[in-house]
Amino acid sequence: MRIATWNVNSAKQRLPRLLPWLDQRNPDVVCLQETKLSDPAFDELFAEPLAERGYRVAHHGQGQFNGVALLSRVGLDDVELGFAGQPDYDGVVEARAISATCAGIRIHGLYVPNGREVDHAHYQYKLAWLDALAAVVAAGPDDVVVCGDMNVAPADQDLFDPAAYVGHTHVTPAERERIANFGLVDVVRERWPDHDRLFSYWDYRAGMFHQDLGMRIDLVLASAPVAARARAAWVDRAARKGKLPSDHAPVIIDLDTAPDGDIGPVVPPPSNPKRSGKPVALPQAKD
């Protein structure tokens, strides 16, 4: 079974790329984040082409913000929009989480709050959100996958330059502790423990993608029984290339069999990554 997660950063904008990508990669389960569509708008655009490809679909939308979806060709049972105890922000329980049982695995598709700044209320909201989700995951079942845009880089190894991120969100000990508290296996990192340029997100600005100045914040976390079934785990960097890309690449894991072999960790690898020289400031630091 092939499971993929992808922050598409607007499903409508990514429509010309998403459907061909499904045909090319042939995933059985797909978690999408940042669809930025209402449920009716998502259905209007995607219901028919996804049904033609054999997918059952659940979408949890919030108009032009947030939005998550689950696509499955191996069952889509007990769908839940959000999760028990999910905190609100400014009185709104945002469309950031969706879960369902697919081929016996409880799959949570997530778009974790960004946090904005360490001294911002959104950062505390992010921590509370992750705490509440961890309690849900701990309650079972045993076969579980938690995946999506987690907006946390689990370790300095997951950054192009740890010094560039000092003082920013996504890398604080409190955020990383929350990811560790799930008690799950980071499937991609488990498979590629020594690979230092294993990125899934690159800012649109300042040529960050072409220099491979990225970070790994799109994760697939799995319980031990599920992680033991992994035969391949990789970042589909090809989907970040070309016209109208998202700023994230899909992350893919194969359970039980690997149709493309044990490829990875990044496909294709960057051709001209920046490795040394003058330190690079984050583009957002200039705003």
C-alpha cells in the first residue's frame, strides 16, 4: 500500500499537477493539506476525476484558508473531521485535521498550525493543538499513521542551516518535544538516518528551491507495527519542479511492497545544492 502526504497550497491552483501526479505515482491513500476550498468547491472540482481514478474522498474545508482531504482506494471508514478536544483559535475550530480507517490503519491527515512567532498567541495555540492530538493518538488504535504538514522540523539535521532558524518557530525544543511525544516512528528518517538534505519544503522566494535551501516539515509518523511494514520512504521532489508547483513536495511511503523499488530519499536529488559559503538569511526574515 502506498501512502502519500502533500501540502498542495491551493488544490484549485494545483489541479493541473495533482491529477497527473496521481496517475504517475498511483498512491492508494493520499492526505492533502491547504486545499483552501470549501467542501462544495472541492467536490465540484475533484469529485468526478477522483471517482474515475477509484478514490473515495473526504474533505474538511474552510474556504480560502486551511482545508484537508483524504483520498483512498483501500477503504475510507469512520471518517472524522477534526479531533476530540481540538482547540480553537480566536473562536474558530479550524479545518486542519481529518482521519479515517484505510485498509485497517487509522490515518490522520494534518495541517498543524504554523505558530507564526515564538512570542505570538498562535505559537501557544500550536503547542496546545499538538498536545490535544497526541492524547487522541495515544488512545489508539495500535495501527496508526499521523502525517501531513507538521510545521515542525524534528531535528537540526532537517534544516539547510540550523543557525538561520535560531529564534524562529518550527525548531524550538517545545515543538520538537510535541512531535516526539506521539511516540511514533518517523518513517522517512528511520529509513535514511544519515541523509542531511532530506527536505520537503522550500520557500518560493530567493531561489531557495534551486539551491536546495529547505527544511523537512512534512512527516509520516507511524506506529511500530505499521513502520515495520515500510519498504520504501521518499520525498517526491519532482513534484516541486516545473510550472505552478506547491512550495512543498509530496512524501511517500510504501508498505509491504515497493512498486518503484527502494528508491529515495529524494527523487530526483538536487543538481546544484548550495553547501558552503556566505550564510543565507531566511526570506521571511526580511519581511
